Amino acid sequence: MQISEPAEYAILGLLKARPMHGYEMFRQFTSGTIGQIIHLEMSQMYAYLKKLEGMAYVEAELEPQGTRPPRKIFHLTATGQALFLEWLKEPVEKPRDIRILFLIKLYFMQRFAPDQQMRLIERQIQACERFLAHLESQQPETCPPAKGPLACTDDTAFFNRIVLRSRIHQTRSLLDWMRELQQEPGI
Amino acid sequence: MQISEPAEYAILGLLKARPMHGYEMFRQFTSGTIGQIIHLEMSQMYAYLKKLEGMAYVEAELEPQGTRPPRKIFHLTATGQALFLEWLKEPVEKPRDIRILFLIKLYFMQRFAPDQQMRLIERQIQACERFLAHLESQQPETCPPAKGPLACTDDTAFFNRIVLRSRIHQTRSLLDWMRELQQEPGI
DNA sequence: AGAGCCATGTAAGAGGTTACATGATTAG
DNA sequence: CTAATCATGTAACCTCTTACATGGCTCT
């Protein structure tokens, strides 16, 4: 078992700012910036917290609350903080993760280490350029020397090209967007 | 219970071309064009077929096969065909569905009704433009009644703008791509 | 008085993934 | 001789969603 979901890193990020209980984090999720990027259900939040606690990335103390259920105030452990910071500085591998994972990284980078935002963006652009080169290298091969059962009929070759182009287009547009980000005042 | 996944429509589409058994459809998925768009596990294919059979969109006859398990040759029912064709001609609502759902629609449209591809693309562009207008209408509100010159000093407001812009950028790039598609020879 | 907020969770269900089971045939 | 292909599926597992349970407080 290990951390896999964007929301789990977002939880670690919230707790890095300050200790909080589950309900409060949920409000930050739904009303704040992160909620526009990740959707999260109330009970899923509790499930993640349970999981993170089991993995010793967070710990909790109970704060009695009168008649209501006591608040569980979570805070990051040393290993949790180390994991988060390690995750934070690495760009994402695949372009499809940019719209969620990268945006979250950027959000926390701005809060915790604004001076390293530029570096993250640059490295993300490089990763994206590598992917683009990989896609573009496939373009000639899309319809290979016809041979065997996978030989391209006109139909599939034609459409394969459309699919490939759509991915290239998408990746290019992400690159454009990130290059605009670099110009953004305040970053 | 009802059809929700792209893969289920893709199955209906394959069966519209001709009756097939599950394993054969699976091969078409993994080796053909559709496999580049949707990922599908073997057992998930059988699960979908079971579900579609239960909903009476497909039916099957057994074809004995000697020692091996008999092939289940599926074919579309009238309601299955009607559902598929209805689905096929409608553009998708949200831009994020374009990279999967719309591409699949386009793929089958090319196979079954190439003369209606243009219309589908046009309507999809319109749907996308509506969405873009909706996004762009949010932009002024993100940075409320300007107190300073251009100042969005607040942290969250600043980042909200970045998120919103990323979505606008994404939607614009999809529009660009679809407009290129319109120029494509062969469509 | 009823709706919604606070604050925690559990339980049931829906859905997907991985591994397992069969067993002859064909390719390397 | 080993591995992959063919052809079906089941079973266990994991994850996410939706509904439920509690119960006082505040707002309209």
C-alpha cells in the first residue's frame, strides 16, 4: 500500500501549513482553490486520513469537543513531510497529469517555496518536450511497411494519424500554457 | 443500471459492423485504433458483454468449438442499434470528454456514416464554444471590483485565475484541433 | 419549526483490476 | 520444450460513491 492519489498529497500539503482536523480540510477542499482541481467526498477524506495515518505519514491527537465527536487534529510526521517535499519538487511524467497533479504541485510550491516555482515549471516543460518528441517520432511509423495481420488498412492508418495528431496537439498546447505561465507576473 | 462507459458504446459499435465473439472484440480493442483511445481488460470485456446482454442491447448464439469453450457470437438487437445511433450523433457535453468519447464517436461515424462527420464536428465545436463562453464569463468575477490598478493581491484569487486560465487554454486548444479536423482531407 | 452546520465515521453497493482455471493447438 | 494463442469465465480484492447514524447548535 502506498500513496497514489493526488488528493492524498493535497492532504499532506494542507497539513504542512498547519495541523487541522478532517472536517476543516474538507472545507478547504470544497471551497478553496484545490476544490476546483480535485473533487473529494467527505467520507473519502476520512478514508484517506485513515490510510495516511496507517502509513505513519500523519498522526493525530484528540481534542474533546463537548457533546460533539472530538476533533482529530492531524499533523505531518517527519517522514510525511519528507515524502511531500520530495513529491513536490518533481515534475509529472505524463502530460495528462499536468491538469491535476502539476497544478497542485504549483499551488503548494507557491505557498511553501515560491522561489522554486520557476525551476519546477522549467523542468515540467522539459519533461513535456521529451514526450512531444516521442510522439512526433511515431508519426512516420504510423503506417509501417505492410506485413502481417496488423498491416494498416487505409481505414485504421488514417484514423491512427488523427488520434496521434490529437495527442501531439494536446501536448503542444500544454507547453504553450506553461510558457505563458513563465511570463506571469508574480511567479 | 444503464450504459455509462465509453467502452460499452465501443462494443456496440464493433457489433454494428458485424456479429463477433468476445475474444475477437478484445483483439480489435487492443490491437486496433480503439485500443489507443480506451484501455480495456479481458475480463472487463466479458463483464460489459454480460451487462449489455442483461439490458437486451445485445444477444448471443453459441457456436460449438470442439474442445475449446464454445464461442458466444454476439449481435446487436434493434434497441441496441437504436441506442448506439442516437448516442453516435450527439456531441459530448464537456470538453474533457472530447479526447475519449468524441474520438470514438468520430471513429464510428467515419465507418458508418462518413457523410455526417462534418455535422458532428460542427456541433461539437458549437458545444465547446458555449463552454468556453461560460468559462470566460467567470474571468471578471475571479478578480472582483478592482480596488487597485490591476491588483489581485490575494493568494487564492491569484491562483484561481491560473486555474481558470488553464481551463480556458485547454478548451481553446481543443477548438483549434477540431477546426483543423474540419480541413482534413478525407473528412 | 425546519434547514443547515458541525464532526466524526460505518455500511452497503457499484465498479474495476488481478489472479486463477481450463486445455488443446501452434510457433519459436 | 516452453511459451503464446485461443476462448470462456469466476473469485478475491481494492477503491470509490451514496446513504445512514448521531445530536446539539444556529439561523430564518
